[in-house]
Amino acid sequence: MYIRPAFRTSAVSTADSPVHVLVTGGTGFVGGHLINEIREDFRVTCVSRTKQSRTVPTVNVDISEADCIEELPADVDVVVHLAAYVPDNQEGNELRQCNSVNGGGTLHLLEYARRQDVQRFIYVSSCHYFDSKVEDGHVTYTLDPPNVYEASKYAGEVFGGVYRDAHDLELTTLRASYIYGPGMPENTVVFQFVERAMNGEKLILYNGGADTTDFVYVGDIVRAIRSAIEGPRGEFVVGSGTRSSIRDLAEAVRAVAGDDVDIVSEPASGEPTDHFVHEREGGEDLDFEPDYSLETGIEEMISHVGGWSE
């Protein structure tokens, strides 16, 4: 089964907006959705290591190489940095590549933004390198990256803070929760549950399906990024605002795919994990409210199921 992204395939963008937006990772899952959303209102350039965007001009560079910035356009107003490397495992070569792209690549792009006097740098990061809790009505964060990928994303955030303070860079950091939707990686629990349901197979809940996170639909993330292009600077957690368990996910998939989908729960094998992160109160607000519940997001995702592959 292939769940195709909801992209239009019309001619290359000719938007005459004076605002030029550079999107790294523009041929990826979130980047493709973002470009499709903003390309008619902004002048957009895609950055990708090897692929070509179907709708806007593309620059093919490897952002882990320092000289990549020499190939990027000189008239960019906004950088939206989505490019990232997710390692297949926690072993040497994969970890080095993860650090090289996510840490080093972000540093190279920040230096590009400084040299070109880019007006705004939007770093799309992760909220999962923090634990959060609410005490006496106040949210507190504890830094606790669970793996090298999350640590490398946090490193990019630290680099961004250095450039913000030293060079007065307009930096906005969006700490995204668990993003799902059409075009998402196939090795993810959301994709696999949808695939199994559509194939009439059982949904298996390991550890009793008790692990929790915040599932946010890709369309909501895209709207948050769009708001950040012209909105306030700052650091924002971007999610649905709802803590959902893996069992909740399975129930949402069954509600959309049909009651005949079986859900099988494996015995609990340990303490459940919780990856929900609260939004910190105070400061300026990003003009964003999620439109999709978990069930309506799954419904939208299933509506893009097709019987063909790229």
C-alpha cells in the first residue's frame, strides 16, 4: 500500500511575492506539504540533497558540507530548515552522519543566513528532547534527549541561539511533536497501523498500547510554519495539545477503517513511556490552533490511500 501525499503537480511556481523562502528538506515528508501550501503566495526555492521538487526550483546540495552555502541563492528572506537525518540504528557510521547533517548542517545554514542577512530563520526541531511537567500551574522543562537523533536536533537549537544572540538573527524554533500524515515514513507506527487496517490485518499493541505521545497532523504543522514566517520570534511547542496513547491511535484507525479491524493487546513488558510535552505559557503566541483531531487526521490520511507507488 502507498499513501500518497496530497500534492498538486502543476507547473513550477511563478509566485511574484517579494518574499523569497528557502525550504531545506523540501522534497521530504513535511517539506513537500509545506511547499505545496506556500508556493502560490511566496517565491519558494527547495533545497534537497538529491531529489527535485515537482513544483518549485530546486538546489541540490549536501548541507553537511560547509561549502554548500556557496550554491544557495543570495536573495533569500526566510529560511525554513526542515532537512534532517534519522539514523537507522545507534551505531558509529549512522551516528556520525546524524550529527554531521543535523548538527553541522544546521550550523552551515545559520552561517549562510548571517552572510546573506536573511531576515528570519525558522528551525523546525523536536519537542522530544525535553521532559515537561506542570507544578503549581507552571510548566518546567528538563533536558533529556533519549537518543542521538534528538540530541543532534537540540544541538541545532543551541547553535541557533548562539547566532541569534551574537548576530541578531531573527530565529523562531518550532519544537514539533509526533507528525503524521500522507507521505510519512513507512517504518512508523501510524503508517503501519493504517496499512494493516486497510489490508484487513490485526493491529498489535505492544506493552498494552500504553505508551503516550502527542500526534499532530502534517497539515497543522504546515500552518504553524506558515504562521512563523510572518509571526513572532521565539520558541514554540507545536502539537495537537492532546496526550494520546498507542491504544488511542489504534482505536482512531479502527473508527475510520471499520469496526471489523481487530486490535490485539500484548501484555505489558515495562513502564509505559510518555512523550507528551506541555506548551510553556507566557511570551508572544504563535497564531496557530490545530484543526485536526487524531481521528480526523487519520481519516484525511486514509483518504489519500492509493494502490500505486512512486
